[in-house]
Amino acid sequence: MKPQTEQPPEEGHGSVDTSRMSAGQRAAVEATESAREGLAGSEGFAAGVFLGDFRLDRVFPIPEPAADDASRTEAFLKKLAEVLRQADPDQIDRDGEIPGDIIEALAGIGAFGIKIPEEYGGLGLSQTAYIRAATLLGSWCGNLTALLSAHQSIGVPQPLLLFGTEEQKAKYLPRFPKGEISAFALTEVKAGSDPSRMEATAEPDESGEYYLLNGEKLWCTNGTRASVIIAMARTPSDNREGKHRGGITAFIVEMDTPGVEVVRRCHFMGLRALYNGVIRFNNVRVPRANILLEEGKGLKVALTTLNTGRLTLPAACAGLAKRCLGITRKWAAEREQWGAPVGRHAAIAEKIGRMAGEVYVLEAMNSLTARLIDAVHGSDIRFEAAMCKMWGTERAWRIVDDTLQIRGGRGYETAESLQVRGEEAVPVERYFRDSRINTIFEGSSEIMRLFLAREALDPHLQTAGAVFDTRLPMGKRVSALLKAAGFYARWYPTRWLPRQVSGLSGFPPPLRRHLRFAARAARKLSRKLFHAMLWHGPKLEREQLLLGNIVDAGTEIFAVTAVCLRARQDLETSSSPERREEILSIVDTFCAGSRRRIRQSLQGRDRTLSRGRYRLAKEVLENRYLWLEEGVLTTEEAKEKS
Ligand SMILES: Cc1cc2nc3c(=O)[nH]c(=O)nc-3n(C[C@H](O)[C@H](O)[C@H](O)COP(=O)(O)OP(=O)(O)OC[C@H]3O[C@@H](n4cnc5c(N)ncnc54)[C@H](O)[C@@H]3O)c2cc1C
């Protein structure tokens, strides 16, 4: 039973009440709310978890990829591995350039058109194939991963496949498999996570057939090499008697159009061969035919593209994590200190055990989500993909950090320096620099938690949002209250009752135990969310830490489920008893940790502490603790003195 399946009290209600927000907050929330149009009412597995509906049947049996896709994927991955072996990731890092012959070789095997259908000259492979390619890439070279991923996860092919007209697809898609590179330009100096601050504009000209694009885009990956990009710009409303819808619009922009200027290439802590730049538009004439979807629907294009697109980063992270596990395994066994290999000391062993479990889970979550995408085109995997991105990039970052710690001083030394000293050129220092960005771009961890919290609250907003909406007349709010009360009087008690999880009999007993726990935890989670709504009312959206705990618990429940599903499949296909024992050991160890994290998240005992910290942070921002910063040199002071 889900709130939105029964009649909501207010037809179509469910948006956030923005009437008491500051102008900036209101603009930001309204922009993202309008991009959600038509997306409410998720039927996905992870969406159900927040409602206490543990619907295993939504993910089990795991959909199988088509037989020919699997064999073509293997053939492509073999070719990709061959090309990658020719590329020296440390040299690419040192030079800050990807050699032209590597880009040509990638184009030669179709790596710029992995998911583009064969009718447009692409490989026509599945999402499952694509994320396996990302895992391979992520295990080898962050720069090559970013080149291919920015091009086909968020660059032109993906939004074009989702929203392009037949004409647009026929015109642009065939260019990419041949090696043309694309990019995605949303961010600006003032518009980072909050696109409502966007300043780039696109004004229709007199004929209405062209738009004049003006403004500047920041950090556009592949922007310095792309031949065509997706650019977001503000289009005016009520221009020419309301003919124009207004809002943010997505345009396909040819980079050789007069007025497009690559102002500079940006350089970063890692990913040093990223072709990332500042792009300026000076009265760039873009045909109306190059609008994707519709005028004013640019954020919908961006957010929907990212729903699938953001699976690439955690897939690449899985590859990186596997490499780290290999490096750690070798080093922790051979390096002896204090009379034993370092891996035998409990503090290091703990990290290795956790790493092994997480490597298995990372792949399980990514692959399950990709299979769901492949099984039902257009299936709603918003929750799952955001969970993969948030969980995967955070865990991978900790795995890289732990690997560096376990390698000790050698973890901090560059691969080149290690080699010059006669040691193995292990590139953990590069991994560290290259992977730090993963929790920031394509939706930072904080924004992923907000996004998941908003989606988790959606069924409740649909049901009870009108009660708290001060924009509605009192009569409507009272009537909404009565309907919501009737609904919750039936829904809430069922969240306490134990329920059979259908489909469990297909799992071996150790896995059943974990899945039963996940189902119980989902019911507890739904109660916690409901209690939080009652307690905080419309202010709940501001309780980021509380919602973050709820989202983290939901994500762990998805992780436990994904790992049990993968383990079931692996147990079935593995003939060796040792391997089966190993699989169960990994699952048990991971799930034990997950239970503890879920309990901690749901207890949320640290509220007083977090309120204290919030107050302290506020005071720090009000410059009340400047004395803490005394006694050091700052760049401002150095400038003043010089
Ligand atoms: C190497 C690199 C490549 C990139 N490639 C592209 C690209 O190809 N195309 C493109 O359009 N953009 C790209 N970006 C931009 C990237 O997506 C942004 O950096 C990201 O969206 C965050 O924006 P910001 O850096 O301005 O941080 P801000 O939005 O200024 O946020 C600063 C911090 O505050 C947190 N925060 C913000 N809002 C909230 C909130 N409401 N609640 C809690 N925390 C919050 C953020 O998580 C972050 O930790 C790239 C950036 C980099 C560094």
C-alpha cells in the first residue's frame, strides 16, 4: 500500500510550499520542482523502501540482458582493454594531454557511441555494457573515463536519445561513433548546484527561427575539444504575446558557430588531462530546431539525463576500488612492520575487510540498476541511480583514502618517484587526486541526499502536502486534513505489522535472513519518516541532517538487497564450495556492518550535537570566532604587506 495509489486529497498537489521561503530559496526550489513535472508516483524498488514497501518482486528475478548483447559486450570490452593497455595513465597525468592516437583508437572501436543505436552507426549496446566499460575505464585512467563519460553520459548523445526529435537524432547521432566529442554546459560562475541562478540567456530573434545565445559557462568537461555541446540558457517568457514559455531551455550548439569562444582551459588537482573549459557565447545564433524537448524544459532535460548518466561515475568507482583492493592485498601481505605483515594488524585488517565487502556491493548496486534500465526502457530508477552515485562515490573515496593509508609514505609518493627509486610504480597518489571530484560533480553528495529526501517525501506530499500549504484557502486545507487523516489511519498501523516478503523462498537461508532484516528496516524507516513529518510539518524539508540519516538508511537497505540478489546469482553459477563460502562470508560481513549503520541512522541520537554544531557554524559565519584563525599567515595578509 502506498499513499499515492489511493486518491490523494488534492488532485495534482504535491509540490513544496515555497510561500515562506526567501526569494533565492523559492527560485531554486521552484526551478527544480518544475523539472519534476510528470515524474511523481515512482514504482521503483527503492522508492517503495521509504514507504515501508519492501517489494522484492520489483527487482527479482534480476532482468537478464539479451544474449547477443552479452556476447557483443564481451567483444567490445576486449577491444577496449586492448586500447587502454596502449595508454599510459601516468604519462597522460604528467602531460595533461591524451595522445591523439589513443583518442583515434577509441573512436576506431566505437567507444564514442557505445549506446547509440546501430541504425545511427553506434554499437547499440545496453546500459549494462556501458557501465561495464566505465568500470574497466575507471580501473585504468580517470582522464579517459571522464572524456568518454562526459561525452556520452551527459554530453549530446544521451539527452538526444531521450528527448531528440527524429530529425535531431538523424542529424547528430551518426557523428559521434566516428569520434566527434560532445559536452554538457550547465554550470556558471553563480550557478553551481543551484541552476536557478543561471544568467546565460537565449533571446528569440525577430523571425522566431533563431535564438541569440549570450553568457558564459564554467567547467565544461570536453568543452575545449567538443564539436557540439548541450548548453542551457534562460529563455524569456511572454515574449511576443505569450508565444514563449520562458524558463531554462536546452540547446544543441555547434561549437564552430560564430560567437562561440573557448575562453580558457581549466586545471584541477587531479584529472589533469581533462579538456575542461570556460565557454563564452557572444550573440551566438542557434536555430529554434536545435531546442531539445521544449522551450523552458531544459532542467527537465538536464535532470532526466543525469538520472541515468550519473550511473557512470559509481561504475568507474567500482573499477578503481577493485584496483585499490589489489594494491592493498599485495602490499598489506608483503610489507612487514612490528613483527608481522601490516595487513595482520587489526587496524589495517579492518579496512581491508570493509574494502572487500564494498567492492562486491558497489558492482552489485550498479549492475542491478543498469539491468533495471535495460529491462524496461523509461523505467523509473531515479532513486537507485542517485543511491549508486552517492554511496558509490563516497565509499570509493574512502577506499582510495584507506589504500593510501595502508601504503603509508609510498601511498603519498608519485608513481614516477617510486619507479626512479627502484620500487613498483603504484599510482595511488594519482588515484587520490583523480577521484576526489567524484563526490562533487554530476550531483554532489549533499545534493544527492536532498534529491533523495525530496523524492522520498513525494508520496506524503501528494497525500498530505495540501494540509500544510499556506497558499491554499483554509477550507481546502481542512478537507485535505480529513482525507489525509483517513488515509494514514489505515496506512500507519500496517507499517508496524510483520509482513511476508514474497519471493524469499528463492533465496538460500543466510540471504533470507538479511533480506528479512532489510524488509523490517524498511518498515521502520517509513515510520521514522512519518514521525518526522508529524513532528516537523512543512519545516521537515529544512532538516537536512535528519533527512540525510533517513536517506542513508534507505540506501543501505538498497545495498543489502542488491548484494543478496547478486550473491544468489553468484552462488547459483559457482561450482566450487570454497567460492560459495567466500561469497557468503562477504555478504555476512557487509550486511552486519550495514545493520549497524541502518540502526545508527534510524536512531539519530545526535540531534542535540548537530543543533549545537549548526549554531556554532552560524556564529563562525558571523565572524564571531575570528580569533581561532589568529597566528598564521594568510594570502590576504601577504598581499596587504607587499
Ligand atoms: C572537474 C569538474 C568538471 C565539471 N564538469 C562539468 C560539466 O561538464 N558540465 C557542467 O555543467 N558542470 C560541470 N562541473 C560543475 C559541477 O557539476 C559543479 O561543481 C557542481 O554542480 C557543484 O557546484 P559548485 O562547485 O558551484 O558548488 P556549490 O553549488 O557552490 O556548492 C558548494 C558546496 O555546498 C554544497 N551545497 C550546495 N547547495 C546545498 C544545499 N542546498 N544543501 C546542502 N549543501 C549544499 C555542495 O554540495 C558543495 O559541497 C564540473 C566541475 C568540476 C570541478
